[in-house]
Amino acid sequence: MPSALTLPFLRYHIPISSPFSLPRCSSTTTAAVSQGDSTLRKTMDRLAGNADLMIVSDLDHTMVDHHDPENLSLLRFNALWEANYRNNSLLVFSTGRSPTLYKELRKEKPMINPDITILSVGTEITYGNSMVPDDGWVEFLNQKWDRNIVSEETRKFTELTLQSETEQRPHKVSFYVQKDKAQDIMKSLSVSLKERGLDVKIIYSGGMDLDILPQGAGKGQALAYLHKRFKAEGKLPKNTLVCGDSGNDAELFTIPDVHGVMVSNAQEELLQWYSANAKDNRKIIHATERCAAGIIQAIGHFNLGPSTSPRDVMDLSDSKMDKFDPAYEVVKFYLFYERWRRAEIENSDRYLANLKAVCCKSGKFVHPSGIEQQLHDCVSSLRTCYGDKQGKQFRVWVDQVLIAQIGSDSWLAKFKKWEQSGEERLGCLTTAILSSKDVSVADGLTWVHVHQTWLDGAGPNNQTTWLF
Ligand code: GLC
Ligand code: MG
């Protein structure tokens, strides 16, 4: 493992060999910094102790497979994460995309919410669903950086085509450049920018994208910064798994002590970097599976925790657990619901009877429209919609399944439930009370009460069958 960044496409830069120090807050940014600070703390406080696992994953062609219209590996990962990791681990997305393109991807693909989002090739770090920026990071990146000078110098190269306006960010200037021209241009550029007094990092990704960032930026440095902040709070995750497919991901694999997976479909530039710099590092694997399936494979390979997605378990009633697990129960229930409507399981009264058995007799369901029904009646109404989504694009997933124990035998589960049917996507914030009273572990948990509210802008605009 290299002790410094010695990526071939970064070799024109001064390697970072010592841990950088955190920027000091200036009085003008103190308020903003403390907001980022409190959001980071919230992220950490959600967990009882240190995160069991922190996954830091790239999105395009790593977490998200653009060649899989069914999004199966992403959905498999989501189910695994929500059932087994959400309550004790941290999910970090680290993408080259700007906030604008990131939000677009979220609309296109069935993605769950990460705890931390690192955008624009490690130049923007944000916390939580509202994506509160880490202003300390912004200030750190201002050192020896002047994007006007970068613009001036790059204008001299006709081979460089500026990317769209959305991808030009305060600490990132991005171009397209042909593969055969990339190395020479990077070399001349780094010389000329150095002469102008800048300390920059030039990264080539995906055989076409060229990003110019401050030297201290990048996906790897952003992760090192997070590790440092977590460590300062005594909350360093027990394990970190980094996941990537292209050039801008390479430096993720250089961060001390992390496990790494290059997905099977990784780009040539990442594989070349690996052969030149890290092939003796047994903590890095090149998966045989594509995208999110490769991430799941790595979790298993490194023994980082459960690695069987509930989506890979056909008979969910048969899945044995040694304790009550409300998160697993929630994931399992909605998987059943998806399979039932897609007619992927047998149309058997036994299933509905089992379902009734796990719903409290007097339990209520408050539909997002506000109508209250008996849970048992809702289960009965499932009979008429068996297979109504057969052969159609219909998927159900849950996001941010957070569990709080509210009594010796009861739990409050709060989560977002999403349903995608063709082009239409509906989402509900759901709270449910589950209980283990009077049941044995083999019976699972009982649903006592379920209450749903349409998520902002995610309610129906026509007659849709929304059952649970
Ligand atoms: C994403 C960004 C782009 C960047 C590329 C590689 O595609 O949108 O601006 O150049 O990642 O980092
Ligand atoms: Mg990628």
C-alpha cells in the first residue's frame, strides 16, 4: 500500500504524505461551521457507539448500474442495508456529480438516503437528508486555489471541452478530453498551474472526464477528513469499506486501514492504478460481480457483517433469526408485498393467514389519505390485487428504517416506503409499532399499529392502489 498518493494520473502532484490539519474557523463562518458540526454530531449520535461498518461508495457504475434497467443489484443492496446495517452503520455516497446531477440520479434510480454525501469529486461534504455542507472543508480547500486562474490556463488547450455549467463547482473545474490526449495535457497543465502558484490535483476518470481540484480535495482526502473528525469524537467506525470503479475512486483505496472493492466492471484506469500501486494489498479486491452486487460480495469476502440480502431469500417466512429484529421485519413485509403484486410467490391463502397472524387483532392502519382501517381488513384486501403488477415495472423499497425500542417488548419503526410503478413513484413516511408480546422468536413480531403520511411531493395525482 502506498504511503502517499502515487496514482499514475496524479503523478504530477506533490504527494500528500502527512495528515493535514483541520482548518481553523474564521469568525465569519463560525455559525455555518457549527451547523455542519451539529449535523455531523447528529449523524454520530444516531448510533449507540462506533459504527460497525462505514461504506463509502461511488455511485455511477458502482452503487448504480446503468446497464441494469431493473436495478436489481441496487435493490438487493438497499434491502441488505436497511435490514441489517441502517441502525448500527454509516452509509456514505461519494460521487463526482454535482448536487444538481446527484439529485437527478436520485429521481431516476431507487436509491436510499446516505448519512453523508460527498459530491463533486470530494470537494463538497454534506450531512443528512437536508445535505448541510461542511464549511470547515470548504475553507480548507480554499488554500492555494483560484478557479479563475484554472479557467484562464485551461482556455489555452483546445483539446479540452468544458463540461456543463452544473458540473463547474467552487472547487472543481471539469472537462472532457480524449483518452490519447489526456496524459500529455495533464502534464502540461500541472506545470502551467504550478507556475501560476496553484497547488492542484488533476484526475482523469471514465476514459473521458478531466477534473481539476485543489490538491487537498478528492474522494480520498474527503474520507480522511471524515475519519479524522470521527476519531476526534471517539467514534471511528470499526470497519470502512470503500467501493469504486474509476479514476477518481483510486485515492479512496489509499486511506489507511480501509477495505476496498473495485467492482468487476471497473475502468481500465483504476485497474492500472491498482496493478501499479496496490496489488499486494490484501484488503483490496477486484470483485467478480458488477456494481452493488460487487459491494455485497466484498462485505462477505471481508466478513464485515451479514451479506445475504433479504431479496435473495425466496421463502422469507423460513429465514431464521436468533432475536427479534424490527428492521428485518419491515424489509421482509414490503418484499412480500412486492412479490405478491408481481405474482412472484404462490397465490396462497396460507400467506395471507400468516400475515394476519402477525397483525394485532385490534391493530389499525392509518392510510396516507387519512382513512383508518383495521389491519386485518387491509390484509384481506390484498387478495384482490394478487398479480396486478405481474410483468410490469413495479418495485417497492424502504429507506431509513430506524428503530427505537419503546418498551420491554415493543419497538417504534420509522421509515420511508417507496413504490415505483412504471414512471410513477409514490412515497410515504411510515411509523409502525411492533411488539414481541405473546410471540416466540419463531413467530416473528406482531404489527400493532401503522400510520402513513405522503412524503412531500410524493403523493398520488390519480387513482392508485396504495395498500400498505
Ligand atoms: C461525474 C461528474 C463530472 C466528473 C466525473 C468524473 O460524472 O458529473 O463532472 O468529471 O464525475 O469525476
Ligand atoms: Mg463511477
